[in-house]
Amino acid sequence: MDSTVLKRRASKFASVRLLNPVMVRLLEAGLVPRGWALLETTGRSSGVPRRVPVGDGLRGERFWIVAEHGRHADYVRNMER
């Protein structure tokens, strides 16, 4: 298997299973310092709301999101659909 694929899978596991659940709870409780935001998308297949912490890219009236895995990120794919 390609090392890039392995790296992406390991990073996704760490983010989705370990970091994101904690960050979502902290963001919902208002306990995270500036620099983070909670993005809600709708699942592509399920239609279920999904929440993911993202870097707060608010610049004036525009909100920028830089996805670590680009279009491979599930929340990016949800937004595209």
C-alpha cells in the first residue's frame, strides 16, 4: 500500500476517533480558545448532521477552511455533495 494512503488513514483515525470528539465537546461548551470553529455538514449518504472542529478561518466577512487532506476529507466531500 502507498505510504501516502497509510499516512492519511493514520491521521484520519487520530483525528476522527481521538481528537475530534474531545474538541467538539469543548467547542459546544465554549471552552476552546479562539482559533477553532465547529462546522456542521450533512452526511452524504445518511443525511445525518455531522459536526467537525476546524481552524477558525474567519477573515472579515469570509470564512476560510484549509482541509489537511483536501478533497479526501469527509466533511469536504459532504459540502461538495
